[in-house]
Amino acid sequence: MKCVFCGSTDNKVVDSRYLKDSSIRRRRKCLNCGMKFTTYETVEKSPLVVLNVFNEREPFKFEKLLESINTAAYCRDLVGKTSEEICSEIEKKLLALKKQEITTSEIVDVALPIIKEVEPMVALVYFTQHTDCQDYNKIRIFINR
Ligand SMILES: [Zn+2]
């Protein structure tokens, strides 16, 4: 990051703040001229496209996955891993599939073992939220897995 005053790339971050849109605002101090300037960092949008149950395509949203895991985790505290860490792991696994387009059920398939390892009850709640619960057989299969 070049200093806007002198062009030097030597600087240090003196303050970082998370903004509502999940970008980060950083105050930097140039180590060459001592002037301060501000930079903004945003996370690159995931290249994944989700084909949802209505056969509609939508960009994969980390926040949406996070929300669904947080909702499922209302019954039990996640111990050992935060929901953010679980989501990152799920996203990493999804990217490793090397598919641009994934279905909602593929996300659930990838997510379940990861959540289950942290807290099986939360995995069960997540599973029932994303599966047709009329189908008790599926739930029985899940429990026996
Ligand atoms: Zn400078």
C-alpha cells in the first residue's frame, strides 16, 4: 500500500475497524513521512454460485451460511470452534469441490460432518432446517450416520 503523500510502501497500521458491510477500515501511518492515511479492505465475493431448491441461481453468501448455523446453534453452545470458523471450513471444502455451481443439498452434505464434529445437536437442527421434515426416514438415517 503506497503512501498517498510520498509514495513510500513502508507503513504501519495504527487502527483497524470492522464496518457493517464486513469491510475493514485501516488507519495507516507512513514510516517515511509520518503522514496518516486510510485504506479500506473488502473480502472478494465468493466465486461460488448456489442453485437453490427453487432452481434459482444466487451467489454464495458467507453471511447467509453463518446466519443459518447461528440459528441452528441456538440450542447448544458451540465449543472449540466459532460459527465463523465452521463457515470458513465449509466454504473451503465447497471451493475444493472445484465446481462453480453447487446445490443447496451439496452445501448441507458438506456442512453436516463439519458441524457434527463440533456439536451433533446443532448439526441435527441444521439438518432438519434444510430438509423436508415430513420425511422422518431421512432424519432416522441422519441420526444413525
Ligand atoms: Zn509518506
